[in-house]
Amino acid sequence: MAVEATTEKPKNKAWGGGVSPYNVSWGKMYMWFFLVSDAFTFSSLIIAYGVMRHRFADIWPLANDVFTHFPFIEGHIPLAYVGLMTFILIMSSVTMVLAVDAGHKRNNKAVANWMLLTIIGGFMFLGSQAWEWYHFIHGTEQGAYIMNDGTVARPSINATTHEVDLNTLLLPGGKTVSGAEAAEIIATSEHFHGANMVKNEYGHPLFGDFFFFITGFHGFHVFSGVVINIIIFINVLNGVYIKRGHYEQVEKTGLYWHFVDLVWVFVFTFFYLV
Amino acid sequence: MSAEHHNNDKHDSKHGYYTGDIHNQFIEEHHQSNSVSTIWKTFWILLVITLFEVGIAFTSIPHSILIIIFIVLTIVKAYYIVAYFMHLKHEKQSLRYSIVLPFLLILYLIVMALAEGNYLNLVG
């Protein structure tokens, strides 16, 4: 009787044993569940950013006033550079998915080529991010005046001549001070350029902290993604996956790489656009 | 636990995990679903949405409306990346739900954070 009971076919075939319930390999399933947990980490960081930004909404710096540089071009160009970074990352996601596609077609040479382009895209993004950090850390020529209570007063810039106007200082929340009052602020405050973890010339210190932490954490993901891609690329060149008979390793790496792109889409929106 | 059970399993009894045969089987199933044209179509959708976002950031649309547009478009972009680049659309439904449903907890966290955020100014 007992023997009969165990050989009876289970009602739910997918979870009854003998087949893969999710119809994926264990490696891919691990990667997916790792990415879910990693997405939770990033979500928590971005939500924390949102709460603090909401709390200090009246004095929070606008990203459009902070990230205004573009290589080799003078002037105030907001959003263009991060737009370019987004494009680079989307492009490298495309080359990655084309590498996976070439793997399905068992075309080793094409996989190698697309992987190489993906790696180049990753390095381009990392370089762009380093450039962005450099400008954020070094700050503007005119800098800002940080008062004893932490309030940041920024020199205004003449709209037509683009010259720095020390007579008019911009306070957080759109207020301005001029004349003798401005002169007193300049005399009693610390003149500061750029940003670090404790203070920054753009406004609230938390703005810099979140910027360094979130883009840094994302950048570290990109960096590790590039390292993993290089390892896979070397494997492809050595014909490891020809011997193995399938390119699933490329697919799993691809999942991670697309995830990095996915996180950037959210960072782009919540740090730069909103 | 008969011999028949073992045959159906494709199970490596020595190591206790599924062997390479089943791997290849998954890969062949996925072969047809993601053509090169789908990849490029997804790319153009992502690019156009991004350009659109950058474009409307400088218009005179009120900021509160812009925020909603940006968040909706971000979720659309996320959908295309996850569904087509990460291929989730063509995975089994049980796997899709296992991956997507946990994000209800993130929605819950957002609701909690928004509610608490209104009181933060009272405590410093």
C-alpha cells in the first residue's frame, strides 16, 4: 500500500519532483534571486534619498544647477552629459544581448566581438562617471560661502556677461541678499569649492552624501560587471563554451549587466530628472 | 522509488542536481523568442523615451506633472529592459511571479516612507 502511494503521480506536476519547476537552470535562478535582493538594496537607497529630499525640499540643490558640464564645450549644459551616459549604458546593454543571441546561434566569433564592445561600453561609462565625480568634487570656480549654521550662499552669475557677481548672493529656497548684507556673509563665511562627504557648495550636505553613495554603489556594480565580462570574454576566446556546448554563462552575465543598466535608469530619473 | 522514477528524472543521482542535458533543453527553447529585430526595437524605444525625458525637462510643464511623467516613463523603460533584454517575458509564469511580486514590498516601503516623511520635520 505504501509503495503504491509513493508512485502515484502528484497533482501539481511542476513541483512534484523530476522536473525543473521554473524551467531554468539553477545558475540562472540564482542570478535572478540575487538581482531581486540587489534591487531591494538599490530601492532602499533611492527611497532614503527621496525621504531626505522631501524633508529638505525647500533647500535641496537642483541637479540641473550642479551637473552642467559637458566635455570640450563651455557653458551651462544641464542633463546632456548624463543623457549621454544613459545612451552609452543602453548601447552596451544592446551589445550584450546581441552577444547572448550570437551564443544561441553558436557563433563563437560573434560572441567574442559583441562581448568586446560591451566591455568597451562599460569602460566608457566608468570614465564618464569618473569625470562627473571629478567635476562634482572640484566644484565651480566661484565656489560658495558656507555660513556657520551650514547655510550655503552662492554668488550669482550675470545672465548676459556670465561674470560672477559677488554683490548678490543666492540663498537656498530662492532668496537673495545683496549689498552690505552680502559683504558681511562673505567676510564671516567659509569660501568652499566642490563637495565632500561633510559639505558641498551646492547646498545640503546630504545631497553630496547620497550622490557619492548611490552613484558610487552603482559605479561599483558597473566595475564588477566589466570585470566579469572580461573573464567571460577570455573564456569565449579560449573556446570554453564551444567545449561546453552552450553559452549559458554569457546569458547569466548578461542578466547582471542588464540589471546594472536597469538601476541606472532609476538613478537617472530620481537623481537627475525629478 | 522504482527504476521508472529514475528514468523520468534526468536526475544525476550521484550529485543530486540536474545534468547538462536539461541545460541545453532550456537554451533551445529560448532560441526563437528573442530575435535581433526585437533587440533593436527595444533599443529604439529606450532611446526615444530617454530623449523625450531630457526634452520635456526644459519645457514649462509644471514640476508636479513632470515628476509623474518621469516616473511612468521610467517604469516603462524598466519593463522593456526586464522583459526583452533580460528575457523575463519568455520565462515561465511561476518564475516571473517569483521575481516580480516581491516588489510589492518595495511599494509598501514607499507608502510607509511617504507617510513618515511628512513628520520628519517635527523631529529635526
